[in-house]
Amino acid sequence: MEPNAKMQAFKALTQEKIRKLIAEFAEGTVSREQFHVLYERHTSQLAMADMAAASRSPDAVMGMLSDMPATIAVREAHMGKAVGMTIYNNRSGTLLETLGDFDVSPEKLAPILNDFTLMMQSGKTVERETRKISAKQWLVFAGGTFTTVITLFRNEPSEAQCREIERLHRDFEEANRPSFTGNAVDSTKLAYPFMVFVQRKVRG
């Protein structure tokens, strides 16, 4: 394929990647952070392809493009990965269980947990909350009837990953309803649908 045709084919492919990325964000399968990184990458590639068209050595510019890291590697590097989770009993405010690697100080959790508890006690609907706590760490708080689940992610989670936490949380509360409606909760006797989420580091 001659250089000009190769460059036009590359531009068409990149524009298709941009359309696909926009659709993925609209569906909630990529996070805002991933979207921005990938969108900037694809736009830079289009700009380089335009430079190639205007330059006297399109092969050299196209060669620079081929040396860029693969999009899949960039996407992977910015993908939200669930690394750990803690589950709190709403009634007693005590920690029920920690799954995976949850390395967050209680001081960072307390203000939001307190807000959640107050809202639940007053009968208000508690919306899921996502907080960035460091450059690469994000927390997702999800309140249920009996418990509050806090999931630690490396990188920003996608909307689809947050919805998955909520689904697993509903299953967790339903499976363990007899324990939660009884007098005392024995965390060693509970079923944890979340195990699969934390172990496979779910990718939305």
C-alpha cells in the first residue's frame, strides 16, 4: 500500500476508534479518566496522520505512530481494578468483613459512613458515591438495607463496574437476609458474592 493510502486507512481506523470510545462512555463501560486518556491519544494520532499528509516524508511520521504503545496497553493501564472491599453493618456501625487488599485509613471513611448512616436512619434514599482519594485510588460507597459496602479501586471505576457492585450488594443482602434480620450477625456464616468481583479485579 502506498504511503498516502496507508495514511488515509489509518485515519479512518482512528476515527472509528473515537466513535467506538464515545459509544463505550455513553454505555458506561469506560470511566471518565479512561475516556480522556484514550480520546487524547486518538486525537493525537489523527493530528500526526495530518502531519504525515502534509509532510514530504509520510513514511517517517507513520513510523513514529507505529512506535507508540498499543491502545490496548494504554486502556489497560487506566482501567479501574477492584483491589479490596470492606462491608459495614448499618445497624451496629461495625465492620463485618474485609475482602482483598483494602489499605485505606478509617479517618478517610468515617465522614462518608456517618453521612450514610444518618440518611438511612432518617429513611432517605442513599445514592451511590464515588470519591477519588489519591492519584490512583478511588472509593465507591454503596448503601443497602442492612449494610454499606466500600470498594477500593486502582484507577477510576466505570459506571458498569459501579452497577456491578450494586448488583452484587443486592445479592449479598438477599442471600444473608435471615442473618441480618436476626439478633446477631456472624460474619463467618455469611455468603459473599463480592469474592468473585475482588478476585478477578472486574473490568467494566
